[in-house]
Amino acid sequence: MIPAAQLKNNNAPAAGGGPLMINGINPMPNRITVTLPAGELLFWKLSGREALSESFALSLTLLGTDARIDRSRLLGQPVTVTIPTQSLLSPRYINGKVTRVAVSATELSGTRYAVYTLTVEPDLWPMKRDRNLRIFQGQTVPQIVKTL
């Protein structure tokens, strides 16, 4: 059983991809981390889609001890995912906003956790919903006004 105090110290259970803690020491310091204003949630899983000339979409699965976190409080919040690299290069950072939230539950090592599945998309994701957009490059304001 994993005590709640251990979760607050950012030590998620080892089952399913969370960091393994041995005597309070993380033997895998190069792990994926998530920075989110709701700090009581811990990274568990990551999947996503990324392609050239398309916006990315990530599915973050986070664990928490409280299933009563207001989902509307998470929507629109900025998220930073830090992915370590295998070499001495700096880690990869992915920034976006939470566009969808789903909550379920799971049991790991005899303890029940709230599972929050967040969809993260780029800050400009609302532009996908509106098709009446234009970008004006290399033009002065009078030229843009004349075009419109």
C-alpha cells in the first residue's frame, strides 16, 4: 500500500510506468515530468500524435488521491511535459493547454487512485475550430485593411 504522503512527494507507484522508489531514492531520475497548476496530480502515462504541418495531441494520464478535483478547473490550464533525452542533450519540452478531461479510478498495489486523462493540444488549438481565419505577412496595416 502506498501512503498518501508518498504521493505528495511526487513518488507515484511503480505499476504501469510510474517511477520506482527504493528507500526514498529514485533509481530513474530521467523520467517524464508534468507541470500543471493542479500540483496534486502525478504523471503516470503519456501517448500522443505529432506530425509535420499538423498540431500535436497528447493524452496524459495522471494519478491523484482525490477524485473530486473540479474538471472545469483543469480545462484551459497550461501544461508543460518534460521528456528527458538519452544523450547529454537538453530535455524536450512540450507546452500546451488542457482541452479535455476524463476521470476514472484504478487500484494499484491495493490502493485506489483517481485517474485523470487529459488531452493536451497547442495553445492555438481553437484555430482548428474556426475556418474563417487569415494570416497577413509582410504587409502594412493599410494594405491589410484594403484587402479586407
